Amino acid sequence: MHPRHTSQDDLRAREFEAYVAGAGPRLLHTATLLTAEPPDANPHARRLLTLALAHTYASWDRLHGADPYVHTRRYLATRFASGAWHRRGGLLRPRARPAGPLARLSPQERLILVLRLREGVAEEQTAALLGLSAERVRTVFHRAMATVLRPPPRPAPAVGGVEAVPS
């Protein structure tokens, strides 16, 4: 290998490692919110992030001054969306039921809520990223907020000493 390529590859690797060290924790938190897994047990979020970072690394030289965080977040969101929305039809293996504060939301609601609130992505940008109208993003966002702000349903009261189990 030509020495120039080796030094360029080393520089590229160091730049990317510095990027991951700085942005990785935030991106992992975002992925964990998307998958609605607990922070200490989030294998799907970690896989999603790994795929997004691999895609960013493969595109690193082509970013040409573009923000790599935006690039990684875009891939993270679209990869989550395509995986989560296609899973409904039974095409992919079912996953464990989500847990945590966003578990009551659909994958689309979680994605829009996380992009808008956690990541601060504007409504129009969110719509363009997901291929939805701005009105649809607004509607889903408001529905998600109402769900999150509404207290979770309580179990039915005990009847005759036996606690009713909600179905």
C-alpha cells in the first residue's frame, strides 16, 4: 500500500473515532428512545446505531464538510422507520415488547416525537426525511404528545379479593 494512503486512512480513522466519541452517546440515547428499550438493556438500539455509524463511516470521504451527525441521524431514523414499519406485516421476526416511557407509542409516533423533541428537527425537515406531509407529522406529533402526557391505564380494581387482569 502506498504510504500516502496509509496516512490518509489513519487520519480518516482518527477523525471518525473522535466523531463517535463525541456523538456516540447522544446517538445511542436517541436510538434507545426509538426502540423504547431500557438504557441498560438495549441490543436493538445498539444494532441500529452500529448500522448507522457503519453507513456514516462508508460515506465519510463524501460528506465534504456536511455535518456527520445529521447524516448519521438521518440514516438512524430512516433505518428505524423501514425496519419498524415493515415488521408490522410479519415480514421480520417479532421483537420483545417495548418498555419505558415511550412504549405506549407506535414506532411512527416515537420516531416523530424523538426527532422533534429530542433532536430538535423542524416539522418540515421531519416531514421531508420521512416522506410525509407536514400536516401528517403535526397530527402524529400531537397524538404522541397526548399519549405521553396521559397517565397510563390503571389495573382494574380487585373484585371479591381477586385482582382483575386487564386484557
